[in-house]
Amino acid sequence: MPKNTTGVVITEISEGSPLMFVSINDVIVELQKKKIVNSTQFSNLVKEIISKGAKTLYLAIYNSSNQRSYITVKLK
């Protein structure tokens, strides 16, 4: 992962979660193309996106192999 990267570390994935494509310790660095700086900002962004009626989340993630990937998560 590049130096000075900010984001949120995935510490738990609930059963039935739409995040089945990610793993514990992956780092979410962007949500809807916005840079993530901390967990509070991430939570607020998710709430804002859902309140606007969005059906998908667009995430940029670094995995344990330092590979950056982009995934789209469909909301229920």
C-alpha cells in the first residue's frame, strides 16, 4: 500500500453481508470515488449514500497482497 494511505480496515464481515468479496484486514480507501480518512467519515458517507436512495456502493480496496481493486456492492 502506498505511504500515507488512509482508509478503514475491515475487521469483521457479517454473515450474509454484501461484502462477501473482501477479506478481514482489507483496507477500504475510497467510497463512491471519495477518499476515506477514518471510520466516522466512512460511516457518515454510507448513511448519506443510502439516504439518497443509492442501490450500489463503489469501493476501492487494498487486499493483504497490496493489490488495489475496485468492486461494486449491491445494497439490499
